[in-house]
Amino acid sequence: MKTFFRLSLLLVFPAFLFLPGCVPVVNNVHSAAEVVGQKIVAGRLVFYENDEVTDKTIQVYFTREGAAQDLGGCRRLLPDQDGYFYVALPAGQYNVSHIFYSSLHGSYVFDLCLDPSLMPQLVVRPEDAVVNFGTLEIRFSQASRDKYSQIFVGVGGAAIKVIARPDQEETRKRLTELVGSFAGPITDRAVQFSKKSP
């Protein structure tokens, strides 16, 4: 499943607010004690810049459905060095709501809440133990390098593309190594994108 979009920089959330330490981080779990009463939400994040894998400063934020869909309700995913996340959270629906991206051309905050139909959703059910969402590709491109692209997303040409890869079998193998010794059965589930209202 793919979704493509260009979004305006969310001016009410200046980029400096998305620096580490300003938003609570949800860390990966390493023992059963860290999971008691919760579920493990797992998958992999891969980032591309102009079609090449990048290790630039990129931060992914999510909110739980029903919580504040703004900075106050955000939590930041902190994947491991291979891009895997395996965090303990209550059952519910989690929306990938904001993405912060920093490059030589500037820093950008993509607010996916501006169009919920473009927002990746991770659904975790009460009966789940571990949910494997596969790989979420987040791709950035610079269509223009003029000075305005450092400030205005979409105006200067900064664009973002999100792709949900159907590769749960591949990520399941690695997640089994990471959490299989202390977690329950792994359920494969696709990332969803809400449909536009009629």
C-alpha cells in the first residue's frame, strides 16, 4: 500500500520542539518485566533520501487514537541501529502523526494530521501479544535547493512518500530473535491508511 503527499510545514510546532528530550521517547523492550499488562508493537523503519538509504536525523512520532492529536499527545519511536522498533504499549490504534527530517537543505516537520487519510495506522487488539507491522519506508526528496526549501515544505520542493512493505515474514525472523525469548506469539498485521471521507 502506498500513499504520496506534500504537506505544509506546521508552523505552530517549530522544528526545535522536535529535538531529542522535548518529546517523550518510547524505548525498545528487552525483558518480560517491561511488557506486563501491555502489548509489543513492532516493525522496522527505513529512511531514504532521494532514493538512497540515509542515516540523516529523522524522527518519527505517533499518537494513540483518542489522545491529543498534537505535540502534547506525541511519543517518539527510537528504533535500534537496524531500524527495528519493539515497544510496549496498551492495545489501541496508533497513528504515525509527525515526521521530523533534517538535512543539509534544512529541517522539516511533516504533520500527517493535516490529512488523516494519509496517516499510517497501527492497530493493536486486546488479544494480541506481539504485533509485527513489517517495514515502513519513509522517503524524502528535494525537488529544489533554493533557499525557500529550507523553510517551506511543499513550496520549495521538499516532499515525502510513505510505503508500507508487505514483508512481515522477513521482519518476523528478526523480531523472533529480539523478543521471542520473553514475549508471546507474533501476529502479522498490515499497516493501514484511513480512507478519505466521502
